[in-house]
Amino acid sequence: MKKLITFLSFCGLLTFGTLTLAAPERVIHSFGNGNDGYDPRGGLIFDASGNAYGTTAAGGTFSEGTVFELSPTQSGPWTETILYNFAGGSDGAGPIAGLVLDAQGNLYGTTQSFGDCNGCGTVFELSPTGGGAWTETTIHNFSNKGSDGWNTQAGLVIDSQGNLYGTTQFGGSYIGTCANGCGTVFELSPDGGGTWTENIIFAFNESDGESPQTGLTFDSSGNLWGTVNTESGDGTVYELSPASGGTWTFNAAYNFCSRGCQDNIGGPSSGVIFDGQGNMYGETFGGGTGKPCTQNTGCGAVYELSPAGGGTWTLSAVHVFAPKDGRVPVGGVILDLRGNLYGVAQYGWIPGPKCGKVGCGGVFELSPQGNGQWTETVLHKFGIRKDGKTPRVGVVMDVAGNLYGTTTAGGGAKGGTVYRVVH
């Protein structure tokens, strides 16, 4: 009985219409010691050997951020290796997104700052060279001149030919009311000789959205999907379809309506994912009609978009967060083989000296019950002991069903954490 009481004291209980916590959490690395990085805002990826890779927005030798590797050991602890320290020159600074891995074991990512124009950001490649060493190559420096985009907030996706795709918050050929440009979707294509060619496949304007801050997803037909803010603040889910001559066709697939509408969901805070039936899932900052949590728009929501024929989509709320629930779901959700969704809320659940009134956030599971109903289970609430707090990106799942993610702050060294939730 004593062990049970200790476990419940650590995890806490959720008593607002959801199931109790069921999964123990463990911090496998705390950032901020010595020349370590800190403030990890991006997600994790794993290689075939079970090593995890990610980025920190700050810290490292030059205080401009790092790329790190975490390797499990037989004795239990994980070993951290800093693969690269950003210097804040042409290599960029402040990587705030996760990484992608190609078939040859190279890592690709983005920085939001510095580069050749001293603030536009870069796309970089890290290649293993043997003996644990890695070589960094800047494969694109963004520019705030011409039609190029700049300031990347999200990571990349890679296709079967090795082309990289991403978004920039600013730049592009259209200015209008966007003082810094309305943002772009770009493609980077390798020539096989070490050089890369950039192609702006879409530049946003006020009518179709502005300042994209979330990443992209491929569907099974090779179309790219993403979300973007709109002037109203409600946001749009968009599709880009490859056309002839290397061009792409833009389609605003669904326009959210968060105020004075039946849906009351809007302000996308993540990209989208697809299930096997072609349904899309994502998250929003706003949602719900109860007491406000953020900017008088609600506490946020997880939504489903189901194809309704003729290119139309039907929106339904998977889960609408409430004041005593989580607040502001961010970073996207993932699906398991049973159709359960997993994600994080940046705030909520446990207030106190460590987190203030907004709470430290947590990890949640949403399970379909049939007839469009879903049940929320809170797997972990951040903010107790030397735990992390305020996650800004979603989780990844290993083959055993365990969940891994990062928090931007907290931990033993107070520089953020990498954590595991056993599930």
C-alpha cells in the first residue's frame, strides 16, 4: 500500500471528467549543465539502433544551440553526446525544431536565426564521418531579399528522392499587409554533388494565410498538407498538389471558425496527420465555449477532419480542453495501431510555485469509444520534484509503446528535459 500511495502522490489524480493517470514518467536527461544545450523546443527522432536525436535552442559551446544524441545503456542511464554546437555565423543559430533522418543516416534540420543575412536562418545537414564524429554543412542560407523566405519555425519532411520540404514564417514574393512577407513553402533538391537547389513552391498572401509556423505532412498520393494562420486568427488547413513543370497547386481545404460559429475551434497550433481511412487530426489554440483560458478563445482542442466528398471536409472535436484540464495543446498528435491519439498540452493541470496559475502541462491520450466519442487519459502531469515543464512539441513512440518528448524548462539543471512515459 505504501508504494501505491507514493506513486499516486507523484503523479496526482485528474478529477475533471477524465481517467486517472496511469503511466510512470522518468526524466532521462536534464539540460543545462556546463556546456550542455538548454531549451529544447523540437521533438525527437530515433534511429534503428534506438538512439534519440534532437536540438536545443540555446546553450552549447557558443550559446547558440546544439544538436544532441542520447544513447541508451544496459545499466539504464542514457548517454548524451553533443554532435554540433552552433556558432551563430553562416551556420545559423537557435534551432527550435526537430530533425529528419535520411536512409544514409544523415540528419537535417533548420535554424531560425543568423546565417548569411544575420537573422534569416538556415537549413543544415549533419553527416556521420566515423568514430563518432559528425560534419555540419549549411545547405541553404535564407535571405530576406527577393522571393526567398526566412525565419523557419518548423522542421522538415523528406520524400523518397531525398528532397526536403519546409515552411518559413516570413518572406516570399508577396508583401501586402505582411510587413516582412507572408511566408513560404519551399523545396530543397540535392544534385548528387553536394549542392542543393531551392524552389519556392508557394508564397502566402493575406487571402490564403500568412506566417506559417507549423510543419508539413505527405499524404499517400504525394500531396503536402499543412496549417497556416489567417488574418481573422482562425486559420486554414491547406493542401499543395504537384502539377506539371515542377509547379504546385494550392487548395484551402478547410477554414476554421472559432468565434460566433457552431464549431468554435480555431487557431491551428500544429500540423496534421492522417489515419488509414484518410481522416486528418490536428490541434488548435482556441476551442470550446466555456470559461476562457487563453486570449478569450478557450483552452484549445484536438480535432478530426473527415473527407465528405467533392473535396470537402467535416470537422469534429476529438477533445476540447477546459480550465481544469490541460491548456494549449501543441506540437501535434501521433496515432498508434489501435487508433489512439497522443499529445501534450503546454500548460494546465498542476499550478503552484513552479508553474504559476497556468500549470506546467502534461501528456495525454485520447481513445476512440465509437459513435464519435473519445475518452481522455492524462498519462503524466509535469511540475513535481525535478520534473520538466511546459512542453512545446508532441511525443514519439517506440516499438514497445513508450512515449518520449522534450520540455523547454525544468529538470534538475532547469534547462529542460528529455522524458519517457512508460505506457
